[in-house]
Amino acid sequence: MLMRYDLLLALVWGLTPMLAASLGFWLPALVVERALLSPWGQSRLLPRRGGRWPAVEQDRAAVASLAEQWRWARSVLLGPRALLNVALGGAVLTNLIRAPTSMWPSCASWALGTCVLALLADLGLYVTHRLSHTVPILWKIHSSHHRVLTPSSVTGLFIDHADAAVQGVSVLLASLIVQPHPLTLGTYIILRTVDSVANHSGLDSRLFDALTLKMLPGRASVAHHDVHHLYSNRADAAAKNFGENFWLWDWAFGTLSTLQPR
């Protein structure tokens, strides 16, 4: 009976990140890409993209077509390595995070845990992202993401599998500190994935910011990450805007850019 429980728990920990990432990616990315083709989306693109959609499409196709990016996203989320991640995640998380004592977390622990996870994991992501632009071997891995000069909502998952693993370390370390309930971890991963879709969309809209919670204090705007792709598309110690969910880390460590998309 105990063995069955352990296997079930490993399955829960293994499947939670994959299912949460899929929930946070597929529908939001499809909705955003459809919105970008509409007059509403066209009128709300950041300045360097506004009114130049054909050029943007050519820019994407020069290195990775949108169709190729969708195929890569499917590989990251649902391919053989994703299934391997389920097995590894189940084995690692079961042994490093305490087993939940109830099927559902309390509202307070769920909300607090999600917020603390978001802050700590984003600090870790800031560090690994910054190192990826300064350490040659890490830049070699991360540079595939920066091949796309004009990101789309799908570009967040257009990353090398090793790059995804490096980012995953940040989430793992934050989880070791927070010791979240599986549903709390799943909630954070959904929000993190939705934020990645938003960050690469190029949309500049108050409604969009409200829907993606980017209107909250300290949250990194779409323009914040767009500036990163525009001015830090290389291995450079002077690169800026490494924060993914928050601009606080860039401000604290002196990497916040004052430039704007143009």
C-alpha cells in the first residue's frame, strides 16, 4: 500500500510541471497569435513592430518560421524529453519536497506559496539568464533563443533543451525553499508560462497587462523583455533586462535598461 502511494505521489510530482506548462502555453499562445493578426492587435504592437507586420514576418522566417517555433514548442512540452522530465521530476521532487498532507492546499498557503515561489524563482531565473549572456558555454546554449530577432508569443519555448534544464534549476531551488503543495507549484508554472507568452508577444495594452497581471507593482512589462531582445541579442557583460517576471532584480543589480523599444 505504501509503495502504491509513493508511485502515485511520484506521478503527481512528475506530471504537474508538464501539465501546468501546457495549460499555461497552448491556449494563451493561440489566443495571442490570433489577436496579433487582428486590427486591435496591430494597433497595440510596441513601436518597433507597429505598422510593419510584413517585415516582422520576414524577420521571423529568416531564422525560424512561426510554424517551426510551434513544432519546437510541441517538442519541448510533449516530446520524448518531456516524458523523460516527467520521470526525473517524479523521482527528484518526491524525495526533496515533503509529501502533501491534504488533497488541496489552504487558500492562504496556496496564495502565499505561489507569490514566494514567483519571487524566488524569478531571482534564480535572473541569475541564470544573466550568466547565459556572460559565460561562453551557456551563451552557446542560450543563443538559439536569441536567433529570433522579433519574438512571437511562441518564442518563449523556442529554447534549447539544455537551456530549459538550466532554467528548471531555478524553479527547483525555489521549490526546495518553499516546499509547495503540488497545486501551488502547478499554479506558479502556469503563471510563469503565461508570462513567457506575454513577454514575447510585443503587445502593449492596458487590457493585456490586466489579464496577465502585469499591472501589479514590480512586474516586468512586455516592453521590458522586448528591450532585452532588441539590445541584448548577444553575449555581452553590458546586456540588460534579465528579469522575466519582475524588474526588481534588474533594478537591484544595476541591469535595468532605460532604453525603449523603437
